[in-house]
Amino acid sequence: MHDNNLPLSNFIRDIILKDHVSGKYGGRVRTRFPPEPNGYLHVGHAKSIVLNFGLAKEFRGECNLRFDDTNPIKEETEYVQSIIEDIKWLGGDFGDRIFYASDYFSQLYLWAIELINKDKAYVCDLSSDQVRETRGTPTQPGHDSPFRDRSVEENLGLFERMKNGEFPDGARTLRAKIDMRSPNLNLRDPVIYRILHAEHHRTGNQWCIYPMYDWAHGESDSIEGITHSICTLEFEDHRPLYDWFLEQLGIFHPQQIEFDRLNLTYTVLSKRKLLRLVEQGIVEGWDDPRMPTISGMRRRGYSPEGLRNFARSLGVSKTNGITEFEKLEYYIREDLNKAAKRVMAVLRPLKLVLTNYPEGQVEFVEAINNPEDASAGTRPLPFSRELWIEQEDFLDVPPKGYHRLYPGNEVRLRYGYIIKCQNVVKDPATGEILEIQCTYDPDTRSGQRTRKVKATIHWVSAVHAIPVEVRLYDKLFTTENPNNVPGDGDFTMYLNPKSLEVVQARAEASLASARPCDRYQFERLGYFCADRCSAAGRLVFNRTVELRDTWAKLQKKI
RNA sequence: UGGGAGGUCGUCUAAUGGUAAGACUGCAGACUCUGGAUCUGCGUAUCGGGGUUCGAGUCCCUGCCUCCCAGCCA
């Protein structure tokens, strides 16, 4: 078993380690996690959070939380709240260092004026269509805007009037004066301010010009004294621009480093697509347990530790790959196995009667709460004549290798007795199995040295069991890469119609005290988590992940 | 066909000129009062072709393939 707390080596850590020992930035390490509050965080962000906060912690530095809130049209306070909650839940420690790019709007404005004064920026009257037309293409150079050579004074005046709200949206922009013939499209006089008469979630109507990402991001990093600005691969082309702005201004210059974003099989991880799932009502909301969002996974029952271990196991590189969903499930199970209390619950109940067990008699058997943790202790379980067992644990005609109950066969009732199937009661009209009649062997009570049988099945006492609703979740998509759609198709064509099944189950009575978010293992079935809507009178559990099931796997192969 | 970045077991990641390693998956087995967990075993993977070198996944040349970039999104 590997040690999950060991710092894993990766190329970014190598760079930081080198800078740390060489004394660059005074040996100081400061990273940042810069989400845009335009959606909920997902498992891909978890990778970035673990990386950024982990690196800061390892080198005794800090990681700031900074909201990249430069686009008032898409951003909302609800997202800010959810992001803060999700990072905390995951264990990211930002202390009181919650910042907003919008905190720096005034400074950014002043710096823009500085750029104009240095003849490195100009006000352009071209429409967005015209800008696109003059930008050129990847293979053809662009050409200069007719407004490129305005005087500093004119630019200053126009820019101030832009700020003062004298022009409608889109009428003008402030652009950096770099090189319209650059092979890097980002350097072809990129827009740095646009006019947007929109209310901002924090600055309200104070501004009607808003900085673009490229202009705001590096400068925000600089203001906060970020040493290593870690972002995803698609920003590689932006690094020259990131550097250019900093150089023009002559301010503190953080280092941008790009790494590969997480892709997961059977999953979409783009905020645009996730937003669609929410808005079209395909899922219940951002925290639907089928969503790859952090809040969805939390509601599903994933533990922060499990998610962190998964994120750490990912590694960091510049290769564009797709991680198998099974790897995520492995780390979730690994953590839950250690921590989750075991209970018995029957998802699809089938009546079982012990014909030789006295009517009305109840005895208590001792059940182990967690075989992985002796300190979790034991609990008494009521045992009686009539029980519920799992429908799939009985088969009238068993296939080869099936060890569970069938006519004439013996199995052990977990923590109870060995029983033998004597009779099957069926509906004469439909052939539906109504009841299984068995005899129990009084000499085989759990805890004694008795003979062995091939299978142990779970059960609950019919009179003692409580009804619970269980939501069985499955993958949201039926294909490994839902992003890869043929022709003019849409990723929703791969939606799994069976991603949610609700069953009315019977559970041991101890589950009555389950509080929302409590995690359990339902023995032989999987890990389950009390939903946030679960209450004493109406218990609801979400299936987090199934147990590994080698029998089911064998069946599939046939 | 411009620029940028990549190509190592099925998947993800290591190896920083010196025995190609680990995790996940898969398969086989042991153990088991969870067909869980645990344990054991199983790996012809360096994109191709040249070159440098005693020695190349690593360095050089060349070809091929993949991803990203033409928002007043981030």
C-alpha cells in the first residue's frame, strides 16, 4: 500500500523546488486557485485545488483563492458561495485570503492608462466583426486597425469617456498595441477592455468597462505576489501575452506554468455542458449525485479524502489524456472501506420464512460494525422467523457457479444461521416468486465453530426492518468519451436513460438515526450516503459506488 | 499548409545518458461468515526511420500522429 501523503514528484513541483532552493522569489512559494464564479466546481478543479494548495503547503507557502470575476454577464454570487464551500470541504486552506479580480479594477484601470501613456495601448472603434475580419487567420497575418495610431492624448480622452459610460456596449475597445502580424493570434493587438453596461455581482454599476482575462489575470497574480501561476494547457499560447503585460508595466513577474486538465471517461467536464444539463433539467441541479461537480460528488457520498487521494494519484504532466473512471471509483472505495460503518439493507425484498423457527420468537445476533476497524465495535441485530432477503440472492434454476440460495441449497445468513431452501411459493397465475421457505440449523449460530457453506447472504428481520428509499445511480453517459460526437450530433445523445433508479428498500432499524451525509456500507451491495433531504420520517439514501462484484463480472462474460 | 504543446503497458504517471518502474484496469490463484477487503502471481509499452555514444525513452536529424489557438469568454 502506498503512502498517499507522500509528495508526488511532477514537473511543476520540480520547478518550484528548484526556485525554492535557488532563492528565486526569495525562496517564497505562493500559488493561487482562480475560479471564475460562473458555475460549480467539478472534479477537474479538484485536481487543480489539490495541486495548488498541496504545493503551497509542502513549501510552507500560501495558496490564495481568487475569483476571476471580470465578466459580469456570467457571474453570480451563488457560484461564489458554492465555490468557497467546495474548496473548504475538499480541505483547501486559503485562510482569510479570498480575493477577487474585481478588487483590482481601479489598479487595472490605472495601469491601462500607463500603457496608453507608453503608446502601448489604443482605443479602437472597430466593431467585434471588424476586429475579427482584420485579425487575419492562423496562416494569414492580420492588418492594423485604422485607429491604431491615435495620439496618446486622444486615447486618454476616449478611454476616460469609455469609463464614464459615454458609449454603448461594443462601441469601442481598448487594445494592446503589439503586432498584428504575430504568428501568435493572442498578440495581434488583443482587446484589454470592453464596454459592458452590466451589473457586476460585487462592484454593482460602478464600472461599465471590464478588463479581459489576459489583462486581469497576470496583473492580479502580480498584485498578490504569486510566484507560480499554474493553469491549464490551453493557456500556453497566452503566456507570451501574460509576460508582455508584466514587462511593459515593470511590475512583479510571476511564472505561468501550464499542465494538463483532467478528463474522465463517461463524463463531461466543461462548465458549458454541465450548465446545459442543469438548465435543461436533465439532472436535478448542480449537486445532482450524477454530476461530476464537487457538490454532486459530496451529495453522492464521495469523501474528501477519497477525492484527494484520487487527485494526487493523477500525476501532473502536459499530455492530453483521459483518465479511466474506474480509477476514481477505486480511490473512493478505498477510503470508504476504511471508514464506512457496515449495515444490512435489502434493496429488492423477497420474503423468506424459517419454517422451523418458533413464531413470535426474537433473538439478537451480534454484528460487526466495521471489520476494518475493531474500535467501531458491534451492534445487536434482531433475528426472527420472517426475513427479507435480496431477490437476486435466490434463483429457482441456478447457473453454474451460483452459490446463493436455490432449492435444496444451504447458505449462511450473515451473523445468523445456516439455512436450507426447502420450498418456493409462487403465484400460480404468474409464476412470480412470492416466498421462500427454509429451515434453519440451530447448531450453526454465528460465532460458533460450525461447518462452512459457500455463500453468505444479507437479510433484515421483517417485523423490525424500516422502509427506506434508495436511489441507485449509474453513469450519466453510456460512452467513454461523450465529448466525441459524430457529425452534428450532441453529447446529450449519449445520456444514460438508466442513470437513476429509485427503489423502496428495507433496512435494519439502526439506520433510523442516519443523519444527512452519513456514509454506510450496505453489506454486499455498496456504499450509500444519506441524502441531504433525508429525515427521520423519510429516509433517503444515495448509492455512492457499488462494491466490486466478481460474480457480476463473471456473469457479464457469459 | 501559421504558431504553440505533446506522443512510454489497455489507461494515467515515473525513469532528468546507465537494469524501462508504479498505480488503475484485466486475468489466474489463496483466504474469507460481505462473491467485499486482504494477499500472491501474470507486463514483448518507449510513434516510425536514420544518426551521435561503450551505452539513447532521454541528445541530434527526419518523417508521422494527436491536442490547443482566429470571443469585445475564462
